Amino acid sequence: QVQLVESGGGLVQAGGSLRLSCRTSVRTSRFSGATIGWYRQAPGKQRELVAATTNPVIADYADSVKGRFIISRDNAKNTVYLQMNSVKPEDTGVYYCKGTFFDGTCWGQGSQVTVSS
């Protein structure tokens, strides 16, 4: 069974930085061919895509985070990171990672990020 585990969330002041990690339990060969995305859900709002990466090095970002967030992946560790810089209160929410593999998709349990003003 595929598992995705997020970590690194917490409380950060506006203007600060935070790095989220998404570690997967799949084999490296399977991970390297997967698209891994970071999504967030703010209270009362729909879940939205923040950033996604597909090997070798293809990344897409929501307009709201372009220039501030960086998504990266370490295929040797089967892990995807989301570096969040210059965070804003509107970045607050539960951040989920989603893995899209050749045989299906899987979500992590989420990690809370709270940005104080």
C-alpha cells in the first residue's frame, strides 16, 4: 500500500520561511515516474493546487505562489519538498501532497501551516 507522509508544517510569521517534506513509501523506480503535487485547503475553501513536479525537472506553480515557493524532489530519498518563502497569512491552510502513479493516485494525511501576521 502506497503511503505519503507530510512533515514540516507549523506556525510561522509573515515574511518567514518553512519547508515541507512529502516522503513516499514506493520503490525509487516507481517514484521517479510519478507526478507529485502539493495542495492546500484553507478553512471554508476548496482544496487547490499549489505546486507540482514531474520528472525529470518539470514544475508548475499556482500564480499566488510563483516567485515565493519552490518545489523540488530527491529521487534517491523518494521525497518531494516545498520550500515556502516570504509567506503570507493567506498561505495558511492544511497542505497535502498527492502522488499520481501509473496505477493510481494517493494522498497524504496533511500538515497544518499557519502564518501569523
